Amino acid sequence: MAFDGQTWRLERDERLLGEIVIEDADFPWLSGRFVPQAAFAEVEAWFVESLALMEAEEYGRFDVAYDRIARALTLVSPEGPVAEFLLHIEGDQAWFRWSDEPFDEPFDEDDEP
């Protein structure tokens, strides 16, 4: 795959938190080895919490917890920052999907089609 071997960066205010070396691409997900930098310790608990909530199928609480990640962090592809991403990190493994455009907002029953 074209993604294999690429290095993506996780940043906070342009400060490197870690790098993801892509090892597998299973559209729409990419996954690989996560190489944290010292600054990752500042946000590591966010990823632990969001993954635990997702695994517990507490999706409402997951959305709230993950929103903090999406607002504060930037995922940078080899071509530059992506507009939107969903990233999970557990130990030295990371998996994510991304978009150059913002993800669609969830459909609200009160919204008209």
C-alpha cells in the first residue's frame, strides 16, 4: 500500500507529541507503531479514557471525552495537517481514520432531512 512506511505526527500547538509509523492500511483505517515523545505524557490519559469508554460502549461519554482530543491536538500527514481525525492509541500501537474535510455531523432527529 502507498501508506506503508509513512510517518504521521501528532502535535499540540505545533509541539510534537509522537509519531505514527504506518504498518497497515485497511481503508478507511491506518495503523502502525506509535513512538511517543516526552510531551505525550500530558495527554496520554485522554487516550486511555476514550479507549476505555469506547470499549465499554459508552458512546455518549466517549464523544465528550474524545472531543477534548479533537479540539486540542492535530494529526499531521506527510502532506500536512488533516481537517478531522479519529485516533486511538494504546501502548505502542495507534490506529486512526482521517479526512481532509470535516466529518459529517451526526444526524439529529430534530433536523429536517
